[in-house]
Amino acid sequence: KLRQGVQRLLGGQEPRELIHAIGQLIGLGLAETLAAADGVQGREQLFRALLGLFRGAAQLAGAAVIFFEDIHWADTGSLNAIGYLAEAARSLPLLIVCLARPTLFEQRSAWPEETVMSLEPLTENHVRRLVWDILRKLPTIPNELADLIVNTAEGNPYYVEELIKILIEDGVIVTGGDEWQLRESAATQLRLPPTLNGVLQARLDRLSAPERVTLQRAAVVGRIFWDDAVMVMNRHAPQPFTAEETLVALQVLSKRELIFRRKSSVFAGISAYTFKHAILRQVAYDSVLLRDRPLYHKQVGDWLLLQSGERVAEYAGAIAEHYELAGEETLAAEMHERAAVTAAETFELVRAINHYQRVLALLTDKPQFVEGHLRVQERLGGLLTRQARLAEAEESFVAMQGIARTDGDLVKEAQAWLGLAQLYRQQADYQALMEAASQAEDVAWLIGADLELAEALRYRALAVWQGGDWETAVLIAERALDTSRKLASRRSEAASLKLLADLHLLRGDGGLLTTITMQLTTLVENIESTSLLPDRAFVCLMLGELHLDLEQFGTAGRWLQRALGQYQALELQDGAAAALMGLAEAARRQGEWETAVLHNQEAQKLLLGVGNRLLDLTAGTQLAAALLGMRRWTQAEQVLYPVIEAVEQQTVKGNWYQLGRVYRLLATAYLGQGQVGEAQLAAQRALRLVAEEGEGGVLEQTAVWKLLGEIGAQAPAGRQIMLVDGVTYDPAGCFAHGWQLLRDVKRGSNHARVALLLAWAA
């Protein structure tokens, strides 16, 4: 069916990759039925596939219109897709029309190329014209009747339509032929329901028993429902109806315009219907007895599970909702987990998180499902981390660690501690990082889990380094390297080598840095297995970042380009974004501002596509730095505000290891706009934050002191002396303090020294 639809839109063409991408986007899972070698991954590619579809349709027909209904109920990923189409299709003859309630703008306040048309309540004159139009076949329309409808409707056209249908069903208005009749004697005794819900309930009360229960059971299925599902429910009712009786009831309901038959159905041989309005469906559902609802929902869940067959992942979310409302908690948890996996595979991370959270709520106090509980907590913690919801991720990993320890699952306990270590690193909480890394190390050593042990050692080395004990940090990092080599993990070995390089860069140990560079180069050249291609791309990335730290920008660019190409070939968007960000930083540090901006913007698009908001914080920070290089002060300021807002909201616990740099960049943007007071406040906030970074934050501290000197130099006379941590500094004193910090630092110091001296001289 998907192939046929694409062929119709594209004039008979059948681009297999396009079909595969669209199938993945809507959750059809076509990997087995289409011979594409690798599934299209990354929401960016999927969005481009949609754009290709509509571009082809628009070019073939000369123009195209896309209509989206009720998008206030859409998930974040669907809204992103619509936004992408609107942005990317500016030059196409394409009109996108979206119908939504105002609540949409609470989720998404701005859209590219948007024109908002608010549908206000009809005026009294418009309602009267609507009444006249609907009742145009009456010879005359009494003013009393028209006034009654107009005054009761309060501008709601749906109320007008439903109210007139009640009049027709009650025989007040007799339809048929070219001319309708009004029974004036009945019209004088009208008692109209004052609300739309009352009108709809009145219409339901006028239905026969088979029609009413059929509509009620259809409402349990949903706004869209299928005749076969209702037949099953009617057949198993205490007072059963045959399939023929159900079909007759559906025909009557269609004739009364309470429901409409859809032109197509997702289930072959089964007719689909939709309620005329969501409010009507809700009124019908509310009229179902509470004691009957669980059984009905169980029947619908079972029916959907049977009908979906191999496409169960597509309907897992709906099935889970029905099972949950039926009180079938175990079945609901299983379906929610399936729905979460599908959502994560299509990069709908918010939806995946919601489903995983439902699983945990359903499995509470069910110790027999401890394995599933641990699995879900681990996945949930990972997704929350990617979404930069670090406080929630911490709760998930803490719960995972407690359950794993109680159950005696030491592997999962070590992994939970490592999840916490990653969070504490992001939050620059080095004391907590030390505790989590040490706990992970102890557990991993106890069970011989070398991969987890190596990662724990790297985190502990980082915590020790930030605490000022460089020598011990080097020893721990060397243990991590030895452990990685013992288990033959190229990725772990490369990460350990890069950590050692970071440590020795600070002290300028050229001989060891050359050795590490050669070892990384040998490592990447010896990776030939197809299964290890992601590891090879990662090692290239590490080499690029190492040469970038050494200020060897040409070599860094070559390794980063190589990493980018490999990640793109593997369709691994996180890695591709990281490589682009490295290229952007190399360009920025060489003064190639526009290139840096473009690379960072491309990285942000990729990260948006795969829902990696955490890495996007870094991309946004780097983008602002590049914009500042172009002296685009206001634009840089606007880029930094969302980063600060994301970090300082409660979900991230108010800190991030790059927040000091963010405030330094914000201070620079303020200074560029002549806002000296705001710049000084932001710079002092930056200094307090980077001071917590310990030895690893010396370069950033130097940059802040340089900025404080520049701020003091631009301050009005009499305000050039600043109080920093209880000590007074003039501009020269700020520059001198920064120079003193650079005295024993080698890593990246050439660029920092030149920048500081130039600012001091100015």
C-alpha cells in the first residue's frame, strides 16, 4: 500500500530508499521486506525523505497542498517533521495547512513562514446565516426558531448543526424532497440543551439500543475505529448482536452523521470509521458504564494485537493504553516497552521516555519482573541523559543501582554507577563523580567486567585530576589503558589514550604525546573488520581532537574529515555531529568564522534529528563563540540564552561543566554591545564556575581573567577597579593574573598567550 501511494504521487516511480525511509518514519519496520542494505537512521535523513516525496509530487502536479489535522495532539517528532518541511520547502510550490487548537503554541510557539488564521466564534449574523443555509428548504424560518438557535449556539457552528439534527430526529422539522416542513406546534414546545455536550447526549439518547451500544463500544476503540472490532465486542456482549446487526447499526449512525466511513483502512478487508467530532466520541465514551470499560478495553487490546500481526510495534502504544485501562498491567507494560523501543528507533525520544516511565509505574511492587525493571531503568536513564534531563536520569540510575544491588546483579550495578558517573561529569560534580567511579570500579573488578572497569578508571582519573592530583590521575589512566588492551576493545583503548594525552598536554610532555599519537594512528590502521568500523571512526575522531588540542589544525582537519565521512557512511549521526563540531572548532581557532558557524549549524541539525539535546548544548556554545568572532554580538547572545535556560532549569540541577564558558561568551556578547555592567556580572559568574574545574579549567580561567581586563579597560572612569573574590584588580592586574595562570600550562597555551598579550597591549 505504501509503495502504491508513493508511485501515485511520483507518477509511477518507485524509489526504494524513499519508501524504506518513510516506512521507518511511520513505524512500519520495512527492513525485512525491502532489500535496502542499511536502514535509514537519523531523523534528518527521514525528514529529507519526506521532503523528497512532496518535492516530487509538487513538481509532477505543478503544486501540492499538505493538510495536517489536529496537530495539537501530535508528538514532538511529528511537529519537528512539519517544521522541517516548512523550512526546507520554501522554494517549492507547496502549501502546508495545519488545523490545531491554541494549545499547540504552548508546545511550539513559532513556525517558519507561518501565517496564523484564528477561527473565532461566529458572530450572531454569521450564525444566523448558517441557520438559514441549513434550513434553506423550509418555506419560511420563524424568527423565534432562528433566535432560539442563534442565542443558544454562542457562535459554535457544530452546536448549530447538532441542534438542527435533533429537531429533525424529533420530527420538529420534516425533511425529504425539495421542500422541508416545520411542525409549528412542536416548535413552540422546544426545550433545547444549553451546552454542546447536552445536545450530543440528547442525540445519543434518541438512538435505539443496538445503535447506542454500538456507538459506545466504538468510542472505546477510539476516534478512529474498525467495524470488525465493534463486531467482536457486540458478539461477546451479555446481549449479543450479530455481525449483520452491527453493520446495520453502523449504517444508521453514518446516516445520522454521527460517524463517517473512511475511504481506506490500515487493516485489509476491514472498514474503518471515524467519529464526526472528538467531543462526540468523548460524550459517547463517558456514557459507557464504569464496570464495563475494563472488559471492553481488554477486547480492543486483544483485537489490535491479533490484527497487527508483524506490525505490532506500530500499534504497541495503542494496545498498551487499552490494556492499561483494562487493568492488565503486565500486558500493558510489555506493550509500552515495545512502543518505547519503536519510538527510540525512530528518534521519538520524548515518546519513548513516556512509554518507559509507564512501564516502570506498572511494574512497581512486582519483584518477579526485576530483570525487565533493570532493563527499562537503564534505557530510560540513557534517553533522559541524551535529552539533557539529568536530574531525572539520576533518579533512574539511582533506582537501577538499588534494584541491582538487592537482586545481586553486579553487572547492572556497575553499569548504573557508570551512568551516574557520566551525569556527574556533565554536572561538574567531581566529588560525586569520584564516589560513583570508585563504586563502579570496585564492583567491576569483583566480577571481572573489564570493559566497565576501564570506563570506571577513566572517570576516576578525571575526578582525581580535577582534584589537583595529576600524578595519581596519570597512574589511574594508565591502568585504564592496560585494562582496555587486555580486553581488546579499540574504542576503550582509544578513549584511554585520549585521556592520557589530555593529562600530558597540560604539562607539555612532547615525547609522550608523540607516542600516544603514533599508538592511535596504528590502532586506526589495524581496524579492518566491518563490525569494528564504528570503532575506527571513533579513533579518527580522537586523533582529530588530539591534534586540535595541539593546535595542529591542518592535521586535525584531515582526521576529523575522515571521521565525518566514516560516520556518515555508517549513518551514525551523533558521531558525525561530533566530527562537525571538531571541524567547527578548528575553523574558529583559525579565524574562519563563517565555516565554523556552518559546521556548528549542520551539527545542530543532526543532533535535533536524533534527539541528542545534551551534545547540542555544546554545539550551541560553539556556535555562539563563532558568532562572536564575527562580531555578531546580539545573535550570539540569543544563541546562548537557550543553553543557559536548558542548563539552569531544575532538570539539569543547575550546572554543566561548560557553563563557565557559556557565561564568559555571554559576557563577551554584552561587552561587544557596550553593556559593561552586564558583562562584568556575567564574567564574574563565569570565574566562579570555572574555578570549580580545578587544574583542567586553567585555560578557561585565563580566558575569563583576560575578559575581565577588557571589561575594566572599557569601564567608565572611576569604575575600572573591580572586586573579585574580595580582592581589587585594575585591568592590568587582571591581565597579569591571567598570565600567571598560563605560566606552567602548555596545552593550547600558544593561542591563549597571544590572545592575552594582544588584549593587554590594547
